[in-house]
Amino acid sequence: MSADFPLVLIRGAGDLASGIALRLHRCGFPVVMTEIAQPLAVRRTVAFAQAVFDGACTVEEVTGRRCTIEEAMAVTAAGAVAVIVDPEGDAITALRPPVVVDAIMAKRNTGTRITDAPLVVALGPGFTAGVDCHAVVETNRGHDLGRVIWQGSAEADTGTPGEVTGIGRRASRVLRAPAAGHVIGRVAIGDRVAEGETIAAIRAGGVDVAEIPA
């Protein structure tokens, strides 16, 4: 990474956060990402959050490596994206990045402050530009998707998944667990499945307690 590009710290390492990280990394910015101990990323094959589970992962030929706060700058200097388990945000204080991006996509502010860095950018609803951050990026599908907001907020959370071409019922593409436990996948991301086919099971106490159909 070039010394001409400032460090960017991204809160969250899901798919949207990873898209941001890829673009910045390819432009030459050193990128550090922070995550919780059990990431909630859904599109795991295209999310640097997978490095939390596997130690390292590759997204479009860019490697993300799990590391400590103390190891982060060495990881970026070696040409990788640093991924830190840091639910409390200690890396912001320790690394003092010039740029912080909140890409957690929690639909609410989970602790980002406009004073965290000289430039603080947040994605989606839950933030007000000029109060919580310097700029907000619109994430709702439609005409304003990707718009940078310097005053005000993004569109409010609709509570309904965005429309995807070919799926008539928007809510039908989101599957919810019928019981508590660990999700055990029965198919891989990218596999073609038929409606009604079992794609995962919920396991609790070593026993499958429920199945999840497509």
C-alpha cells in the first residue's frame, strides 16, 4: 500500500462492506475491517467476514486475513485486507484512522460518532449527516441508490426486502429460522434448488430440530 493513501477503517465485513473494501484496496488504500466474534454476513463467499471463521479468505483475488489490532498495519503492508474481531471499536482508538466507514448495515447507529475520524461515512438508515457522521450513503434500491447525502438521512428502513427481478414476492426470498440453534447448510451458495427443497437445517444440542425449505 502506498503511503500517499490514508488508512480506512470499515466497521463491518459483510458483502456491502467488502465491496467498499475491494474498491478502496484496488485504489491503493490500506483497509482494516472490524467484525463481531460471530459475523452475521449472509453472502459469505463474497464477504471478508469469512476470515473470522477461516483465518483468511479471498474475494475477487484480494485476500482478507484475521489478525489482532497490533498486527493490522503489517497485514495491510503485505497487501491484504486486515480483519479484526473488535465489537467494541477499540481499533478506532488504537489506529486513529483518518477515515471511518460504518458499513454494518444494522439499520441503526450501533456506536459510530462523527468524532471518530476526520471523515466518517455511514451506509443506510440510522444516521444523520452532520450529526452522527459527515456523509451518509443511500442503500435503498431505486433512483437514489448510492447517492451521497451531506445533510440529512438516508431513506427509512422499510422492513421489507428489496425487490429482485424474477421473484414476485419480495419477502419470499428471505428465509427465517423456525427454531433457535446453529444453521447447517444442505446446499452450497450458487447451487440451483427447487421450491420446497430442504436447503438447511437447524441444529440444537447435536440434533437437527427443524428443516428450512427453499
